[in-house]
Amino acid sequence: MIFDFLFPNRCLDCNQLIDKKEVVCELCLDKVNFSNHEFFENNSLTEKASLLIPVENAFSLLYYEKESLAQKIIHQLKYNHREKIGKVLAQWTYERINFTNGKPDLLVTVPLHYKKLKQRGYNQLHLFGNELSKHYDIPVDHTLLKRIKHSRAQAKKNQSERLKTKNAYQLAENINDKHILLIDDVYTTGNTISNITWEILNNSKNVKISILVMAMDV
């Protein structure tokens, strides 16, 4: 209570006081650039990802543009200790995806290198993934993948540097006969998702991969 009084929650765009469970006010919510993707239909993310990997379905919650409100939300989540934003993004996601046509067997989050995890204090995808897991009743695994190479944040790299990030991930155990939904924050070049997907496919049998990201670069 004292913390809420001293540090009230404010809209990330207009700075108006809002409920502690929200990130933007109702008026500014209209400024958030939702992708309006359909998970089971072809969309811009499906088309991009299909150039790199065999993908079943793909969904991006937001479009990520420089100086946009979506960028501000993701940056607050990743770099400003606002882990609870993940819960809001999860709510926005399950308001838009209905798995009645067949849901994945397992949710898998992209891992951070242990050095980056120690520095940040949390993986920005864990609360997001946990909320989706509870809502859809799909198990989530935060340890199936391990990041074995440490590098600068993708957002701080240029495009050529991002494309050089190879063999950075390792599968902790082989996993067969599953439809896996890979969860990441921002889809830019697709390098991260591509590396992880081929690591899984090359070490597993009868596995299908779908993608869910908080935002995609446009």
C-alpha cells in the first residue's frame, strides 16, 4: 500500500494514473498497434518465418516500430524491471487466440544466458508464458532450451551482427511427438527462432513448431 502511494502506476504513454494491473490507460490503448493476426491463418509473421523454418502457425501480438508505444511497452518489460507487464501482454494474447482448432502440446520460452539472467533478475518471457499456460491449460517448459553463448542484446546489434548469432542454443533433452509453441519477445531477423527451431528438429522426431511473439519488427 505504501509503495503504491509513493510510486503510483501511470500510463506509459500519457502518464495518467491507472490501475496497478494495467500498463496504459483506456484512451492510449487505442494507440497500441495490435497486429490482428489470426493464429491458424496465414499472416505476415507466418510468411517471414516460413522463409527460414518449417512453421505450422505463427502469431505476433503487436507490431514493433521505432518510437512506438509497443516499443515502449516491450522496453519497460525487458530493461526497466517491469516484469508484471508480461501478465498484461498475456491477457491481451488470450483475448485474441482461441485454440479450439487444436492447441499445441507444449509452450517453450526462449532462454537467457545465465549472465544476462543474473544481471536482469528475471526472464521477461517467464511470467508471460506461465499466464498463457494457466489460461490454455498447456504445460510450459522454461528449461528445455539452454543459451550457451552470451552476447549483446539483439536490440543493440545491427542486422549483420544479428545474423551471425549461430549455435547459441542447446536442447536440454530430446523431445518427440510434440507440437511445440516457441515463445519470444520480438521477432526481427528471425535468427533466434530459426536457430532454436533447427536445434529442436535436428535432435527430435515427429515435432511440429509454431511461433508466438509479443511483437514483430515491421
